[in-house]
Amino acid sequence: MADSKRPSPPAGREKPMLSTRTWVLILCVAALALGAVSWLTLGGRKGTVVRVVQDGQVLREIDLARVTEEYSFTVEYPKGGSNTVTVRPGAIRVSEADCPDKVCVSQGWITDRGGPVVCLPHRLVLELAESADIDASAR
């Protein structure tokens, strides 16, 4: 009569510590954890804030996710000159400037990616910064 016992592994080869099913479970849990972390850091943003900075001083912070209609405002440079900043839902740009090169105007719209927009003559910067605690439409 045949013995129903499994044959023992050859000498020098021991059974793996964890079964294949256990490894699959570990990999699934790790993938779910990685997906959750990715969603929280990339997809679960609460809003993209643009800081309007001149000479290192924050003039305004605008959450582009909360803007509901397009509007514009002017930033005056104390030593002369100005920039017109236009904001629309999800985007911001320098739409007009009286500086000689107008590089800031040609940089176009920035959204949750891109930027910063810089006007060197007027020392103006529109920079992206993540935050959930900013009053949405600081005008």
C-alpha cells in the first residue's frame, strides 16, 4: 500500500517560511497602502494655493480650486510700474505689465502645475503652494 505522506524535501532545501498565499496577501496589502498614500499626496489635494509675492512679502494667497468666476487685480510696484493679474477657476496669470520685456505676460496661465510666473523688473512672483486653510477668493 502506498504511503500517503508527502515526500520530505531533498537535503539542503527547506520549506519556505511563508506560503505563496501569504506572500500574495502581503503584496496586496502593500499595494493598497501605496495607493492610499499616493491618493492622499497627489489626488486628494484640498486646493492649490497661489501666493502673490512682491519683494519677498506675500500680498495675497488665492485657492484656485475655490475661485468661481474670473477677476483681475493690479499689483503696483512702489518704485513705479504695475502688473495686472487675472484669476479664473483653476488658473492664474499676469495678463498685463508695463515692464520693458513682458516675459511675465508671455509665461501664460499656471494651474496646479507649472509656474512660477516672475516679473523681475517689478519683483513680482506668482508661486504655487499647497494649503487647505486659505480663504478662497481673497480679492
